[in-house]
Amino acid sequence: MKEINAEIYLNGNNDGTTIKLSDEEAENLLTLWKEAQDTILKGMEEEDYWEKFNPWLKEKAPNLHEKIMDAYYQETSERLSIGGWVESDEFMSIGHDIDGAYLDFDNEVVINQIFPPSK
């Protein structure tokens, strides 16, 4: 298992998550990230990567895209449920039910970039 960090934009605000992937999945994701950097992201500003990378990854590897998003939603839900994320009400739409707090569907959540594990 490898841990990969992903930069996520939530309604245009920078956030992130760590995803635990099998060695094969991690290698595949890092290969796709390198391919994106060499092709679709060339010449783009780093903060705008999500415009092309998020839909590209979703098309190329929907299972990896889903794993990243699931990890982000899980981590964010945990932060919201314990009430430790004070900025949350300022820029996201939060739903509540008997199980706790969660991001509702009014939010734009996109993957901006992938950070390879440090060696």
C-alpha cells in the first residue's frame, strides 16, 4: 500500500486528502499524472490544472478518480462531524442527518493535482 496526496479544490478553495492505494493503483495514478503533465497540462497555470485534469482523470481512470473523491468526502465528513473545521460554513454547503454532517450536492469538488510520495 502507498499513500498518495491529492490537492482538491472545494468551491475554488484549496484543500486536500491522502489516499491509500495498492502499489499497482498508485503506480497507475502516478503514471497518469506524469502523462497529464506532459500533455494536457503543459503551459497551464498550476491553480487551473483542475479544469483539464479532473475530467481527464475521470474519463481515463474512473475507478481512481472515485477513490480519490471517496477519500476526500470521508475525510471531510469526519472533520465536519467533530466540528473542528471552522472555515467550513464560509465556503461550502453542508447537509446534516442523524449520522452527522456531510458535504451536500451544491458544492463543486474537483481534483487539481497529485503529489507523488516523498522518498
